[in-house]
Amino acid sequence: NAGVTQTPKFRVLKTGQSMTLLCAQDMNHEYMYWYRQDPGMGLRLIHYSVGEGTTAKGEVPDGYNVSRLKKQNFLLGLESAAPSQTSVYFCASFDPDVRNEQYFGPGTRLTVT
Amino acid sequence: QKEVEQDPGPLSVPEGAIVSLNCTYSNSAFQYFMWYRQYSRKGPELLMYTYSSGNKEDGRFTAQVDKSSKYISLFIRDSQPSDSATYLCAMKVYSGGGADGLTFGKGTHLIIQP
């Protein structure tokens, strides 16, 4: 049982490049979340999903898109990366019927130059 | 004003001391209150979870929620060097579907000196 995994762990992009961050969970959780963590800002919710095929905007959705084609995967896309998107990205999953805890992945460190 | 306020520290205390970490919040609709611990370059992990007001104890850790004052605390007794980490308070509103993401404080960097 790997829990929540994220790919890649590190990435450097040039401004304007695109990339996709992959989050996978093996706990059969319905709910999945993408957060970003910046110094002095804490964790902020980007997008979330309440089940396969659904997505919704969080606090800071601009510049990001997401997809949940399979229950176990939640993808975060950056279509045209900007230096302001330099951050550490965390994925989390959650099942309120099992335990009221969001389980976090290890994070992806993204630098946009 | 941010919804959740937390002093980022760093807070440095000697081993064995009692540590008090706090958050204040402005949204009276928050009903679930959590403390996460985050070691350097790792993801947050849940430490304590409380629903509504009251106290909860788990080993050396005690979480307190005072909804009338919009104030939550985490106490660590007999602090150990392994407790050195960033502690994040988090809260959420219950909206029926349970899908709400968490609203986090900035996190307090705690250092326990051996």
C-alpha cells in the first residue's frame, strides 16, 4: 500500500513550457486535491475532485487545469508555465466514510525560470 | 485579513519543555480543526483532529479548540528533538458532501534543542 504518490519529484521548466503532474492513490478514495505551498503563504488549494470525471476550482486555480479520468489518478496541468508557479505542489486524497484525514503525497518541487 | 493566522516562528525551546502552538481564525463556519506535522521536504501528516470545541489528547499531544474565541492550540509535553518540524493548523467547513479542501495556516517552524 503506497498511499499517495506523485510524479515527478523535481522539475525545472522554462517560462511558457507546459507539463503535467501526476498524483496516484491506492486507497480507493473518492476525493482528491491539489495544493501548492509557498514560503510565508502556507498551503493553498488549487483544484479538487469529488469523484471520477469531476473537478472543481479551489482558492488559486488560475493557470492550472486538472483531470480525473480514473478514480486513482488526479492530474495537474500547467499549459504555459510562469515564474509565479514556482512552488512545491502537494496532492492529497480523502475518504470521509473511512477516516476524516487528508493523506498527502511527498510533493513535487517545480521551478520555472 | 487571511482566514487563518499562525505565527511562522521559528520557535526554539529546550528538550523536555512544554510547547504551545496556536492559530486564530475569522470564519465562524469552520467546524473541523486539524494539526499537521511536516518534516523538511516531506508532505504534511495528520497529528490531531478535533470536531467543534473542546480538548483532545493523544500521548504527549493535546489539541484545544475554543470556537467562541476562534482560537485553537496544540500543546506538546516533554518535547523531543524528533518533534522539530513545521506544524500547520488546518480547518474546514462541513458542506454536507465533505469535499471541502482544507484552509491552512502558514505553519510554525518548531526547533527542539537537545
